[in-house]
Amino acid sequence: MTSCKESSKSDTETATELSSGDTSENALDWNGQYKGVLPCDDCSGIATTLTLRSDGDFRRVEFYKDKSQQAIVERGSFSWVDAGSVIILALEDGRTQGYKVGENQLWHLDENLQQISDSLADQYILYKNRMDLALENKKWVLKELMGQPIELQEGQKEAYLIFNSENAMVSGNNGCNQISMGYELLEGNRFKLAPGITTLMACPYENISDQLNEVLDRADNYTVSNDELHLNKARMAPLAKFKFVPETP
């Protein structure tokens, strides 16, 4: 567990200055995924990923480095306190954990909901994932794969991807099976995909699903222009091209 440290509140430690009457809750885009490595008394750090959903639910994953191979996954709801600047997670075992909410970061608070201010204070911060709304929260339908145009045959499922900024998950279909995997956006339009899950239906069009799976394994960067998404490997020709298709209500 993280150790209790001397703490205090300081205006200079807030992430952003809000206008009079504004709060973190109503003035910031706080929903999304945050990551960091928190100090640990008996390990080299607690790798923490905290996802805050706009509906008030959270998911927190903690991994105690050099101590356990098992991640601790917790889900539940959170509430706002301190005039809309602090959230409190209601953990499954009855405990709570507070975080001060700022611009693209969260401060892990002590048991008195105070910011930690000792020499390790900078290590008690979780940083929000990089976002790109040109890419995220849109339905991208596959139009070209390995240089070949996609022509759907009768009964064939449409292959598409959706990068969801709120939970940092890619969902969609590879032309046969539903897919879901985590992602992280990096500087320079680069990205990383985590190992994912897929349904296991028999696929009469396995060439498309297998090739798209291969693209998702190989691609390391993307470009978005004129409602078209390209998934690329280094500076090679696009491995796959997608077209933005607005989702119908």
C-alpha cells in the first residue's frame, strides 16, 4: 500500500486556475484514463491505471512491481466533494481513496483528502492519456487492406474500428469477429495496442480478418486526413485505410 505522508493543500499545486464559480467537475474534461507509478513501502512502485467514466463509474488497476505477478482490479463508483475539485472512489472492500482533479492529471490524496507534500510529492500524480479527437470516438470503416480495396460479399460483416477516449479501448469488428483491446496514443501520431480479446466465430472470409489482425499487430502510427484514417508501419505505405462513417442514432 502507499505510505501515509505529511500533506497540505496549496493553491500553487493545483493543475489549473478555474474561473470564479467553475469547478474541476464542470469546467474540465476529466473523464478518461490516467496512469502513473506511485511510491510503495516494500516494492519498487505501484503501476496504476485509473479510468473515470462520465457516468460516475471507475476502474482501477494496480500492479505492485517486483512483488506480485497479479494485478489488482477494482470497479465501482465515485463521488465529488470539496466543491467539485476532489473525487472519492468507493472501493469494493469498503475503503475509499481520494484524488484531487486538475487539468489532465490527478493527485493521489492521503486519508485526510490532503495533497502529499514531502520529497515524493511529484510521484503521487497520475497523468491523463494523450487524446486526439480527430481519431477518437468515431467509427472508422475499413476500405483498403494491404493495398487492396475492400468489396463486401453478401453476408460479410463490415470491418471497422472505434477508438474510445473514455476507456482507452479499441472496439470493432475484423470482418468476422468482434475485437476489443487497449490502446495508448504517443507523441508524433504513434500508438501502442495492448493484447486484446476477440469472439471465436467461424469466418468464411478469414483472409480479411486475419490480415486486419496482422495490421493491428504491426501498425505503430496513424494519420487522419479528409475523414480518412491510415494505419501505418514506420514510413511504409499504409497497411490499412479506413473511412469515417457517422453512426446513426
